[in-house]
Amino acid sequence: MKRVVVALIPYLWLLGLFLVPFAIVLKISLSDVAMARPPYLPQFSWNEGIGAFLSQLDFENFTFLTTDDLYWKAYLSSLKIAATSTLLTLLIGYPIAYAMARTPEQWRATLMMLVILPFWTSFLIRVYSWMGILSQEGYLNQLLLGLGVISEPLILLNTKIAVYIGIVYTYIPFMILPIYAALHRLDNSLIEAAEDLGCSRAKAFWLVTVPLSRNGIVAGCFLVFIPTLGEFVIPSLLGGSGTLMIGKVLWEEFFNNRDWPVASAVAVVLVLILIIPIVLFQQNQQKQQEAES
Amino acid sequence: MKGKILGAACLFALATAVTAADEVRVYNWSDYIDEELLAKFEEETGLKLIYDVFDSNEVLETKMLAGGSGYDVVVPSGTFLQRQIAVGAFQKLDPTKLTNSANLWDVIEKRTARYDPGNEYSVNYMWGTTGLGVNVKRVAEVLGEDAPINSLDLIFKPENMARLASCGVHFLDAPAEVIPAALAYIGEDPDSHDPEVIAKVEPLLMAVRPHVQKFHSSEYINALANGDICVAFGWSGDILQARDRAAEADAGVEIVYHAPSEGALMWFDQMAIPVDAPNPEGAHTFLNFIMDAENMAQASNYVFYANGNLASQAFLVPDVIDDTAIYPDAATLENLYITTPYPAKVQRTVTRLWTRVKSGT
């Protein structure tokens, strides 16, 4: 009995923190915008009954999303930014994780600590400090000007480059940690065996190390890709006007147009898009578990 | 177990009930008050003041539309106030509790009555204009000494903007401010609600948008003051605050503000009490405190915005009352226009146009 209760708890979390809010958002996405408080109709009332309430819902807001190219362009641009950032994070994160796994045992805990350390400061403050670093009069420009590398300050803040820097910086621990976990378990004698059998170091890395850290790579990529797709804070603080992302479009529907139903429809579609990588991630995790047991 | 939870819930309800009576929660614009006034309020009234800030009407409006914001006093601008009154977001003020109402300035009250007939729901906090903040030296370097710094030519002529892009231009991220200015620039009615007329500003805005570094409604204060940008299309008092911060920093940055010669938008920020305010009594106390002539003057002296309080003018420093950028002279006043809220359909057109302008799609 006790076991059933313990097993139920995560499902209750899922129900309370994901399914119920999602059902509410879905309901709003099927309503119509109105001058009211809150600004949509119909609002559920027990007097009218559930049947009458449901009959007033329709898919109008979803068809509306197809009439304007803004929405698919924003989804596409978000996907592109998320994919590029994931790749960049992987390219930078992998060598870090590799170096960490190769350092002598006694240093690893300290290195791990350094990767996690930024989480002790608020995420928002860290993004703000990037504004201080990247601005035209910021530390980076002052340093480069002082060293004589550049003669004119670089415009970095409010560009796409700043967005990528912000995203890579913020999410890189999520890439390093799973890859490190995979590499750290790697049996060194496998590489020695590969080298004994005539592999060069680089070849042994490609043929042995990379495939064996595959699960870590996949987990890291999903952990970076999924939150980046809906990212709103980093592009709005570091990005310029040209950075089109779905999080921003959602904000505008909600705040500027006061159109909660369309905003909810945008959010529902975003969840549907995210379900694909989440399901893939889940399958990968399962496979990994099966392989281990 | 159930009893415990219920007990805790009761305690919690009791706790919120107790705090509500001696707490006032105010939600005002960022950089919009002398913080000494907040301490003074707590001292004088014995009420605990919780003071939060926002930087866009949209954020406030969403809280008002959702309800249950928990705030006792909020400060929407006129056009937003009008719409929020219509959906029943505010309660009528109790004139008997506002003993300082004799201080108010009828000239401003007459104008704010366009949004709030009879001023039944709101009291003016500050008012101002929307215009051009210029880093004099940098702009002269880029455009020459005769740069049109008091005309919308500065920001709406693509050739000017192409050159200004090298030193940085910020626009307010507020279509309801920028579109009327663009309409005024092309000689249309700035308060037009006709989608076809509004569409006429699109080519103009699209031509200058590549040269706008950022559309944002509060960052330009620091950016101007630090010399990160050289032009901002923003709110009068914010730009004047940037001017003062730059002067204090003494790093050679000189900022000026001009209401554009083509006409400028005049706006009003109104203090109002949400219909579900936990402490309406305390809200009235706060309103009455701000309506005191000396307190209101202290706020204006600090933030460089004009207020709707005639009696406060005796206490304003010359830098404020004599500055025509803050208290415009009769000729400029003549040149100011006001706008009214867009209906929902038109709002969507306006937002969509704005998204196109900001993102290029």
C-alpha cells in the first residue's frame, strides 16, 4: 500500500503542475477574446452547465495562427536559435567535460563545484551582468580597446551574438554535467586497447570515447534545446529588435493585444512542438536504462 | 491531519487579514518617485508601504484584467485607465477621504476627464510629453552642428538614422507612443483609429527600423546617461533624469530633451484603486499623502515630471517649474496632442504592425 502511494506522488505532481494548468490553457485557447475581466468568454459557470459551456468553444484561434506568417516564422526562428545554441553549447561543453573527466581524481570535485557555482547567483543577475560586459562602454570593449585589438568599440549588446553568448553561458552546465557523468564512467583500458590495436589518439577518441559518451551528449542536447526553444528572458534582455522568438510573440499576444485566447493557442502549439523532442528524450533514457540493467 | 491543514489555513487567512489593515501596496512606474517620500509616508501614517514598479502599461493592464493583483494603488496612463474602468477594474474614489483635493489643477483635470469622466476613479500623479532625448556632442559629431534635434526629422529621416546608427538609437517599445508620432510626422491625425491611415506609417517606420538599436521602454535612461546611445525617443522626465545622471557622473555626456516641433503626445499617469484592493482605506491615505502640495512637489523635483497639483507649484524648484521641457509654455502646450484607446480590432492591427516594425516580419 505504502509503495503505491509513493509511486503515485510523482504522478500527482504531474497532474497538478502540468496537466491541470495545460487543461486551463487549452480551455482559454478555445475561447473568444472579450472586453471583460479576465478578458475572454465564455467563462465557466455552474448555472449554465458543462454542456452549454463546451458548445461555446471552437478552434478559431488555431486557424487564426495559420493566416499570418508571423507565427510560423517565429516558431522556425526559435527552432533555429535553439538548434544553433545547442550545437554551440555542445562544441564548448564537450571539451570541458572531457578535460574534467581526465583530471586527477582529487581535482574533480573542485572543478564540478566551479561548474555549479554560477547557480548560486540569480539567473537574472547573471544575464544583467552580461549587459555590463557586452555594452558599448562595457568591460569587454574597454579591455579590447585597452589592449589595442580594436580601435572602435564593438556593438555586441542587443545583437544575435549577445543572445547566443547569453544562452550558451546560461545552459552550458546542463551540457557539461551529463557528458561528464558519461565520460567519468568510461573505462580507460578501452582506449588503451584501441591504441594497442593501432588506433591513433584522435581515432581512438572518435571510435571509442565519443560513441560511449553518446547518452550524455543526447541528454545534454535535450536539456539545452528544450528550455531554449521557449526562452524569453535572454533574448529580451540581450537581444535586439531583430531577434524573433516565439516567447516574445506570446508575450505580445498576451500583453499588447490582451488576446489571451490567441496567446494560449500559441502556447499550446509550442507544447505540441516540444512533445516530439521530449518523447525522443524519454525513449533515449529508457534505452539507456535497459542497456544498463 | 486535516485539522492541522485547516488550522494552518485559518492562521494564514488571519495573518493576511491582519497585514492588510496596516499595509499599503503601491504599484507604480520605475524611476518615478523620490524614495524619501516612501519613508516619510510610513513615518507619518504608521502604515507599512510595499512599493513595486513596472515599466509598461501592458504589464499593469494584464494584472488588472486578471484581477487579484493584491495592489491598493496602481498608476496606469490615461488611455489604459479608460479601458480598465470600462471592464470594471477600479473602484470609485471616496472624495471625503481625499481632503487635499483642493490642491488639484483644473487645467489638468479637464484633460484627464477625457479618460475618466468627472475624475471619479483617478487622480493625476504626473504628466508629460513624449519626445527626443539627444546626446548633443555625439549627434553633432555624426550629423553636424545643425542637426534637427527638436524635430522628428532626426528619427524619421532614414538618411539621418543611417548615420545615427553608429552611435546608437533607442525607441520606446510602445506602439501607442511611436505610431501617433509617425502619424503626426506625415501630417495625419495622430489619434487616428482608421487602420488604413495607420498603415501609412509602415513604410516610414520600416525604413528607419534597421537603424534602431533597441525598442525598450526603460533602458534608455541609463544608456543615454552612460553615453551608450546618442538618441532616444522616450518620455520627457526619463530623458531629463538621464540628463541629470549624466551631469552627476561628469563624464562629458550632455543630454537635452525636446518635444518635437511637429507636435508631441501629452500623456497622463493616473493613480487609481483596484476594485479588489485589500486595503482601500490605506489606498486613500496614500493618495491623499501624495496630493499634499509639498509631497507632490518633492516627487516632481526628483523625477522632473510635471504634476496635476496646482498648489505644489509654489514648492517646485526653478529647474522644474521654469523648464519648458517640463512645464511647457503656452505655445508648446498648443502643439501637444492626446490620444484615445484603440478598439480591440484596431489594437491587433497596431500590434501586428509594431511586430513587423521591430522584427522585420
